[in-house]
Amino acid sequence: MNAVVNQIAVESDDDVARVRILVADDCGTNRLVMKAMLEHDGYEVFLAENGQQAIELFEQECPDLILMDNHMPVIDGYEATRLIKARSCGDFVPIILLAVLSDQDSLVKAIESGGDDILGKPYNRAILSAKIRSLVRVRELYEVQRKQTVELSTYNEQQRRDQMVAEKIFNNIVRSGTLDLTNLRYIVSPMAVFNGDLLLAAATPAGGLHVMVGDFTGHGLAAALGAMPSSEIFYGMTSKGFSIVDIAHEINKKLRLMLPTGMFLATALVEIESSWQSASVWNAGVPDILIRGQDTGIKNRVPSEHLPLGVVNSGEIDGAITRVELAEGDRIFVYTDGVIESRDIEGELFGQKRLDDTVSDHLDASKVFDEITQRLNCFQGDSAQDDDITLIEIVCDPSAVAGLKVAEEEPKKALPPISWKVGLQLQADSMRTTNPLPLLIQMVMEIQGLYDHRERLYTVLSELYSNALDHGLLGLDSKLKQTPDGFMAYYTQRESRLAELEDQSIDLELEHIPHGTGGKLILRMKDTGPGFDMATKRTTLDDNAGHSGRGIALVTTLCVELNHYGNGNQAEAVYIWE
């Protein structure tokens, strides 16, 4: 026996790394020979006399490789192999079964039990060494792969959590507003987790609605980064009463600073006035906005007339808007190019004509939106989506927004009433370029904190200012707006007369006095126009449900007093709050 061990010792291999090997064999001589040979080759060896001991030593010592005799008492090598593989908990522990190669049944059992290799009896040391080294390399590769898999899994899980947090923050910022109104229906189908399209809606202080549809260059997170500052500007400026053109200027200024060259925001801004009888549209790079009548097809369309935001400096933005007359039941469709550029399985585009036909063909206007989505889905079929898709339908239904309030970041209470007075004079140049109402309303909010009264105060100021400018200085006749042609003529005259206005002014003054448990806010408006007889202008809201003549009646309803002085060009409204 010693001679055999000494003979093995002559053939030393110092290059083999220290690997732990379990030898399970019921033959003591075989165990000793194996132990001597393996230890000489640099391996650490553990010995088991039967399958049960092999299992116990596996659990205690965690060997890197096992040499398992197939025929042993208590538990044979096949069953021990199955149990060890089952208990390895994902680790790869190679098992070489020691069997007589001429025994076909033993070979089949060795494979079925989960053995990784077979060594025939009697043993050939060179073959055994080669098999061990080969399986040790496989195990090392497996461990590297498993480690990388764990690291990748951990990384993916962290990415998933970060993505969930980012998506939550993104949605909270971008998807707030009034998109849950019953007269708004929309689809938003991003190509990636983060949407390069933008869909926003918010109530205005005057009781109207702002809607913004945008399409950033590209897709995914990079395209969505500009959505957060854009939405913040949209909601903040809308709540303060700024116009859609003012909002466009501010978003453009922000995007010019943050977006790299080549990225921009194609956008459409829609401002619907409080009576829902007209809308102002500013289209900068999105497809034609479609207006469908209740009982007719497409009655109007507003194509893109401006450059997308983020392309030019704010001073170069064209502030011209398109005004559209609306009737109850009309539907406005705003969408990104992902709708008309959707492709079928053969690469054909859905196209503008298909969309126009869908909007026009259906006799029941209430089913047009569903028809669009159905035709779009059927057209796309199983083809891969290659762009973000956004579509919104705005139904002209004033009852849907009745009582809708401007969204505030957090509830705010009125401040203790104090005495104060502010004044402002607008000359002709400033009237052409500035809307003073958001500034005045914000001053009232900051000084007195009347956030619960923002919409009513904005309405009062808006009507008084409109009356002073449009009628007092520009001499416009509201009755023009009673017909579609007159409606457009009214705003055409307004633009031309405002451009020609010279040497005229409007003085605005707000005075606050403590009153009871609240205060009295006195709003004064004086223009330098010729004036008019207010006795002939007084109506009630019930007297007029059309496009004009409601302003003075509305102010009278909201205020405790409305008086006119001079030749009718001085108005004073008294608003009481508790």
C-alpha cells in the first residue's frame, strides 16, 4: 500500500489550486489511494464510507467537487447524488460518479441521478486529473457567472426601484391637473416607460380651461426630462391667469436654457373661455387641430403656424393666436404625430386622411373618440409601436367645469384683513404687450391671501378691464360676436385697432379696507375713452346667454356694488369677503 502511495507521490503537480474534494467509496483501499493522490495534487480531501456520510459531509464541509462511488451501503451513490443536487441551493457542485463503464444500466442511472461526469473502474489517474481540472474550471466559471447574475439582478432591482420612484415623481408633476373632467377623454400610449409626449389640462381663474399637448424630440427619459419644468410652468402660470401665449414664452425660455441643440417641443396650447363659446389656439409644430360640430363633420381646423418651443429665443416667438367659435357639443381633437404616423405591419402610415375621415364619418359625435381608438388599434395590429401616441377630445360642455377651481399647491387661508392700496397705469404700448390681470391678482394673493376668492376676483377684474379696453378705448361692438363671421370680424378689428392705439391709458386701482370678519376690496377702473351711457348697458345674466353682453351683469352678480362715474368711463366695484 505504501508503495502505491509513494508511486503516486512521484508525479506531483504543484500548479493545482487548493480545492476541497469529497471522496465517497465503501472500499477503504480505494479511499486511501484517492486521498493520497488528490492530496499530492494539492487538493483538500474528505472521506465518506457510504452515501449517508457523503450527504452529511457535504452539508458540513461544503466541498467544491465530489467523487461518488455508485454502489455503497445505507444510501447508494445514485440516491446520494440526487439528494446532494437537491440540497445545493443553486450552487454548482460537480459530481463524478465512479462506475464500471461496461455496465450500461449504471451509466443510465448515473446520468439520470444528476451526475456531471463518469469515471470508469479501474481508475486512470491522468483521466481523473483531467476530469477534475475540467470540472473545477466549469465550477469557477459557474461561480463567476452566478456572481455576475446576482450583481446584475441587484442592479436591475435597484434600477427598477429608481425607475418606479422617478415614474411616480414624473407622474405626480406631469399628470396632475384636471384631466379627470367628464368632458375630457384621452389616450396616452408611451413608446417607453417615460413619455416624450405631454398632456396637461388646468382650470383658469376666469372659469375657463387651458389644455396643452406637446411632443418632445425623441423618446424615453431623455425626451421626458423637459416635461417636468414645462408642466410646472403651465400649471403655475395658468393658476395665476396668464394667457397661453405668455405660457408659451416662459416655457420656451426655460427649454432654450436646458435642452441640447436638436431637441425641441412641438406643442399646441388651447385656451377655452369661461362660457365655452370660443377658444384661442396656438399651434407650434403639432398636426392640425380638428374641431367637429355636434351634428356635422369637421367644421374647422387649426394647422401649425409657429416654430416648436426651444428652437428660437423668446423674443422671436410669434404670439399670434387663432380664435375659434364654439357651440355646445362641439368637439376639439388635439393629438401628436404619433397618431397619424402609426404604422401597420407592412409599414404604411395611418395618415391624416384616415383620421379626418374617422372624425367626419360617424353620425354620432359622442362615439367619434371610441371610433378613432378602435380604427387606430385595428390598423396597427401586431406592428411594433415606434412613437409616443397622445390624443385628447375636448367636448364643449360648460356644465362639466361648473364650480371648477384653480389648483393650488397646498391649501392656503386668507390673511388677517389690513388696509392697503395699489395702483397701476397702462399706456398704449403696454396694453399691446402686457396683461396686467395676473400681476394684480397675484398681488392680492400675496398681500391678503384671498386664494378662495381668486376665480371671482379674476372674473371681476377681467370684465372691468375688457370693458375699458375693448369698448371704452377701442370702440368695439360686442354684438358682432353673435354670428360666426361677426365673431371673427370682432377679433380682427380688435387686433388692428389695438395696434393703432395711441395717447390713451387705463388706470387700475385696488383698495382694501377691513370689514366685519373679513374685508372690502374696492376695484376702480378708469379709461381715457369717450365713455357711454351705462343706463342702457345694464342687463342680467338671464337676459343674455350669447357671446356678448354678460360682463356687466356678471360683475353685478359677484360684487355688492358696481357704480359708474364721469361719462361712463370710470367704474368702481365693491367686493366683500368673509
